Amino acid sequence: MEKQELKDSYYKNPLTLAYLGDSVFTLMVREYLVKQYNFKPSMLNKKANSVVCAKAQAQFMEKIRPNLTEDETDVVMRARNTHLNSKAKNSTLHEYSLATQFEALVGYWFLNDEDKKLKDMFINIVMENL
């Protein structure tokens, strides 16, 4: 099987993709919460933090992994192999690595206008945790 033409976003540094993916994912969560609930910002933030954290994102990555395309798997593997200079204070290094992979994938999908994949991931995996 011939590999499809790779887009420029495929070649981005995986930590750059994770940087973007973190923002995109956080915005998706906050948008959902604001549309669903009429809570004070402190309560919205508490709910958002339950899924915008390394531990939850690591779990999401494990659920998503079996359904990734070859190119998506390559992006995730490159993110896995990056040298992380820090880790979240409430997670293990393994969870932090998985969370970075998740964020890189979200950034990759966003740059490739994969809105359906982002939405499906959010509906099928994230919403059940909010």
C-alpha cells in the first residue's frame, strides 16, 4: 500500500504539535463546559482540570491508539521518543509522555483540519469524563 502524500504538519516538531494540541484540547473542553453548564468559573475550571491533565490525557491516548492511521501512529511515536525536560507535578513520567503524545496528535489533527476526528474523539472518549 502506497503511503499518502504527507502534509507539512507531519514534519513539525512533535513538541510543537503538543504545544498547539494542548491549547486546542483545552479550548474544546472549555467550550463544551460553558455550553453545557451555567457554573461559576471556579467550578468550570475544576471540571476542566479533571480532563485537561496528564493522567486523563494518558488514558485517552491509550483508548485512541488502536484506531490510529499509520501517519498518526508515526506522529505519536515521534512524540513518545522526544526528550521531555519536565513532567506534570501530579503524574508519572509515563503518564506525562502519553499525555504529550495525545496533545501532539490533537495538534496534528487540528493542523490537518481533521475536525471530524477531533469531534469524534471528544464525543466518544472525553465527554464521558466530564
